[in-house]
Amino acid sequence: MNVEHSDVAESSAYLLSWDGTVWRDVVRLRPAQLVTVGRASTNRIVLQDEACSRNHCELFHSSDGWKLRDLDSRNGTRLGSEQVTGDHVLRSGDVIVIGQCQLAFTHNLEHDLILPEGEQSSLDSRTMTYSGTTDEEPAILHRSLRPDFLTGNASPGAIQADLARLYQLGLKMGAASSRQALIDIVLQSLVQETVADIAAILLAAPDGPEFPAPTDLHLCAWHSRDDLSYRRVSDNLSRAVLSSREAILARDVSDHTQLAVFDSLGEMRAASVVCTPIHNGERMLGLVHLYATNPDNVLDKQDLEFTLAVADQLAFALDSQQERDSLKSEVDQAHSANKSLRKQLETDQQLIGESQAMCSLRERIGLIAESDANVLIRGESGCGKELIARMIHMRSPRAECPFVCLNCAALNESLLESELFGHEKGAFTGASERKTGRFEQADRGTLFLDEVGEMSPSIQAKFLRVLERHPFERIGGSKEIQVDVRILAATNRDLEEAVEDGLFRKDLYFRLHVAELVAEPLRDRSEDILLLANFFLQKFVEKTGRLIRGFTPEAEEMLTQYEWPGNVRELQNTIERTVILCRNELVMASDVQLSTLASRLANSATMQSVSSGYQETSLGDVEREHILSTLDHTDWNKSRAAQILGIERSTLDRKLKRYHVTRPD
């Protein structure tokens, strides 16, 4: 007989008896079985009360649930103070009164039961559940902290037999798929391997106290021979086991006069009892309870020690099962969060715009995404190259696999190699543990490399080998790693010119340049500016809770007339700043704070044109002169100059190297 309180069907039901202080003995009611109650020994439940008729009443299950029917008894059957006539539907908490006997009906043993009529309400509410307290102390026959066969005190033959049984049990426990299955396996083994008629497991809640009291333990399940009913171990014995952490073999002297006969077996007495702690280290998890009813075949010391060894195995298994359940729950939550984030990404990662350039770009993305070809994405900084890469990934057959990003310009050569290919523990100073590279992380998915033109020649060579489907090794490792990765590369650099200058490998260029997408700068698609501005406005209004409905005509004109050297990224940041500072329902022109970078660049170009007039000069020379002018303006502060020029600091260093420019003495 097994019970799992976390999932009790409506058809499962139990009867408990009141012994004057608490609810204790439990009888399980089965839907297919008629349960008769009376004084005659032929009844399912036999009551020793003169007020009880030989065949007093019966309980049966129907489509409406469990019902109670009085069998024309001499003194009648009551539910509380109400006399039962006809068929009465029972509900959890109903108390059946037959003479001096009181039986509680419930669907769940963990739910509180109604206090019998006339009892004091000051009793501890926890003892009014199925607690099973007795006032008499069982006679303790033997105590044990560890089994003899684990300490070496037993005979070799006994040790071998016990270890064989525990080994077989351990295999079955390891195959258990759930906590309840694990407990069922242990209970069946205890009943089979000992002389116990009933075995039960009582556990504390996972978040319960570290040192639980008997009332903190809940009956988890029991297993019995011949469908016997379970009587909970006394609080006195439980308290002794919980405090000493010793397994105890005792002679049970508890008695009960109201509900003493079950299944026509005559008066039931637990001739011997074993109560064993389940603990892992200092934490007490619960108790294993066995009792045998046959005085001629009682539980002995060998049964006690076997139960103690099983309880130790069960403690570790329960901890492992709880950890697995916790990990499974975390994995399920991660999967759920991942799905939610994907949906959010699909909403947020949109290419906003109705210009011809954007319509053409979306069409090309749809065509390219279906293939597995490498893609080179070109465009100025802030044009949304990473967004384009994400859209390709989400529309590709690899959409359910990882999308991994790496900015090649943000790392030096050694760090970039470690990020791409990973490293083993101790491969270099600071490598305190193994690191998985981006290629491994993106296996079966997509790897997006931003600023791919900033790779050093040595990294380009290793990168090319992986693109050609060759295996690679982590830094400091010898194991070959094979991955299946689609490469999406982005750059704002003229790769063709870099190839001509020997700064970028020609073979790598052709490997990346299978398909090409160009993100047009925002100044070349001005018709999309207001669409983007309103999209960002709505996004940040929802985020901040501000009440802003839109832009005034003056603000819209201001936005469309601006050059946007930082492209969509600059527009997004501008709108976010505007929402933070705006205090009106409409954004006015005075609320929009634009960068002075565009005007400064335009003024610089105009001044050079006016001062020198037209000259036959190449674009390279113009760029070189403009970079020198900017560096002079910033007193050769390269970070500030790169910011003004709208390029990365590493790009500025590369251009200075290309033009053979050094700071004058």
C-alpha cells in the first residue's frame, strides 16, 4: 500500500480513529472494495463497542464519490451530531460517530482533521492531524548506530549476504526515476527482506527544521503484507530515535480499544517495532518504521541492522534525488526563460524602415538565411550589423541552436585567440581553469564576428583552417575539436583595400565573402528616421512609464534634418535621452539634444575647402590630412580623436600605421 500526499486522487480515501487525544490508526479505502463496519468479525472494520451493531454501516464509492450508508443499526450512525439516513456523500474532515467510536474520513492525510465533538480546542493543531501520539514508552530491546557487518564484527558469511542484498537494492534505487519510486523500492525491499508486516517512511519537509520533532514528520508512504492498515510509531519512540540518531528495536506496548480489529484478523498487536533514523550528516531527514504483528516471528537485531544500512543508503539517495529534481527544475526554468527571451528578441530585433534600401535588405536576408553560406555584412558603425546577423540566424535552420557574438576589435591578439579557440587550465599565466572557446559554444549554431577586419595575420590563418572544416585545438591542449558553425562576419573597413595592402588574407576574404549584405547609413534613407524615432519612443515610454504621445512637427523636422553620423545607434540613444528629459505629452524640439559631432565634422571639411580651394587630391590623402588635423586638434589624444572621427581606437592606430604617420617631436 503506497501513498503520495502531493498527488492524491479524489477516489483515494482514508479512515482514522480517535483514541481520546489524537487521530491515529489508518485504514485505506479502495474504490473497488465495499467497506463494512460493525461488531462481527466478518466486517472489513471491526469495532469493539457494545453500542455498535453486528453489521452497523458501510462505505462505498460511486460516481459522486465516497458515500456512507447506515445498515438499520440499533443505535444509528451519525456524522458529527447529524443522524445518517439514506446514502450520505462524505467529504474530507467528516467525523463518523458510532457509539463511543469516532472515525475521521479524509482524502489527504496531511490535511487537518476536524476535532471530535466535545474535545478541547486548545490542543496543538499539529497533533490533530494524523500524529499517532501514545503515552506509553515501548520497551527498548536494542540500539545501534552502525550495523555490525559494516564495522567488521559480524561473521564473514553474514557480511557477504547482507552486502549482496544491499548491492541489489542499490542498483534498484539508482534506477528510480522519481522520489516516490525510490521510496516504493525501499519499502518493498524492507518487507521482503525482514519479517515486518508493515514498513513505512516518514519524512520532514525539504525546507523544514534541521532537527525535526516527531510532529514535523509526514507519512510519505507505507507498504504492507495482506493489505494491513498502518499505525504510526509513537512520539516517544520517534523522539528517542531523532535525538540519539540510533536505530531502536523495541517491544510495542501501545494499546487501542476502539479500532483494534482489521480485515478479520482478530486483535492486532505490534509485537515488535524497529524505528531507524534517516540522516545525512547532521541533517535529519526522517524515520523508517517497521512493525511485526506475529509474536512467534518478531523483528530481531539482524532486521534492525539491515534497516539501518538501508536507511543510510536512502538518505544519500534522497539527497541525490532532490538535487536532480532541483537541477531539472532549473533546466526547465532555463528552457522557459530561453523561449521567452527568443520571443522577446523576435519582437525587439526588427529592421524598422520602409525605404527601398530596407525593403531590399529584408528580402535578401530572407534568401540568404535559408542557406548555410558564410555572410559578410558591411556598413558603418551603428547601422545595425549585429541586428542583421541575428535576423539571419533566427530565420535559418540553426535558429534553435546557439548564436554567439565576438567583437574582434575589442581584444588583443592573445586574448582573441583564447576567446575563439579556448584554452586548457595552466596553458598560460592566469589560466586557472579550462575555457571553452566561442567556436565550441556556437557548435551547430551561428558565430557572429564583428570588426573581423581587425584580426591579426596569425589569427586569420587559424581562423581560416576552422572555416575550411579542419579541427582545432584549445591553447595548451592536444585534443582535436571539430565543430559545425556558420560564420557571419561584419566590418566597416574596406577589406579589398586591406587585401591589397597585405593586411587581410585573400583566401580568408573569399571564404567570408560568399554572400554580402550592406547596411545603408541612416543619412541615405531619411524616410526611415521618423519610423525609427517613433519605434524607439514607444519602447522607452513603456520602459519608463512616461506619458508621451509623440513628436511635435518642429521636433520631427529637427530629427529628419540631422545627419546622424552615429546612425541608428545614435538615434536610439538620442530618443532614450529625450524620453528621460521630456516633461510634456509631446516631444518638442527643445527636448531633443543632438550631438555636435556632425556639425563639427562638416565645419572642418568646409574650412579646409575654403582655405585651400580645389586641389586634385586622392581620398586617401584627404583622409590622412583630416586625421592629422583631428590629432592636432586633440593634442594627439588618440582616444578623443577616434571618438570625433567615429572610428575605433584600433582602427585609428591601423590607419596611422598605413599612412606611416607618427607624432612629431
